[in-house]
Amino acid sequence: MPAQPTGRFQPPDVRRRQILDAVAALLLQDGYEALTISKVAARAGVAKGTVYLYFASKQELLSALQGEMWARMLQAPAALLARPELSWADRLDGLVAAWVCAEQDHQELYHRLFHELGAAGEEPMDQARTLLVTILTEGHKAGEFDVADPELTADFLTHAYAGPCHHTPGTDVTTAVQTLFRRVVAARP
């Protein structure tokens, strides 16, 4: 296995990660208003120009962090769609588990990125909603759910899971939220 470069000679994926880790740390430490490209560069141990090689603006940095958070929330549930041995209720439970885990594991960063700053773009939220609509629609077709309006139900559920995550810090609410989701869609055993 070849040795990893150190110092200034880092592969692009490592350098990008250093920059985004610096943004996350600074966002948590000082907040959005105090965040500057200069501070990001100093925290990441790179030149300011290096940050600009990867991200054109402060907003692009935040969008990248938001995108990573959503990727954590979408990857596992999307993979569940390809597993025909699972019931639609199991797929719904997997989606809930991924969403709650991503939010609780990174609660303060999640709060800063999505509640204080708002979404930089709608694409990740649209992907999450589309994934949930698919699960609800297919679960309804399979007779596992009673969902008259999958789009409205998805809108409700997409926003409903966050409350328990934020109002019960330090508590794993996954099972409780899964139970609530199952009740909303009238999941049949």
C-alpha cells in the first residue's frame, strides 16, 4: 500500500475533507456570521486560494456540508429499495433509522445547517421526499399501508421526524419514531 502524502501534498479528496471538516468545526464554534474563507483556510491548514480551488464561495461550502448530511440520510434507505425480501414497512423503518441517526449523531451541525441557515438548495430534500413517496406508494400498492395521498403524507413525515430528535437530546428515539411513522401510514403487520 503506497504511503499517503503529508503536508501540502494531499490528494484532492483528503484536501476537500480537511476543508469541509474545518467549515463544520468553525460553524459549530462561532456560527455562520463569523465564518470566513480565511478562517476556513487557517483551520484546514491550507492557503485561502486552495479553498477557492474546491469551493467558489462560503455558500458553496455550506451547500457541500448540507449535501453530505443528506447523503448520509439517503444512502441506506435508497439501498433498501433494491431489497425485495424486505417488506415496505421494513424499508420505511430503515429510512427512519437512517434519518434519525444522521440527525442525532450530528444534531448541532444539522441544526446549524438546516434550521438556522435553511436549505441551500432543494435537491436533497426533494430526493428524500421522492424516496419516501416511493416507499409509501409501493407499500400502499402492496397492501401494507393505507395511504390515500402519498405526497401529502411524505411532506408531513419528512418534517415530523425532526421534532423528537431535537426535543429529546441524548435519547435514541428511533423505535418511537418508527412506530409513529407506521401509525401514520396504517401499516399492517
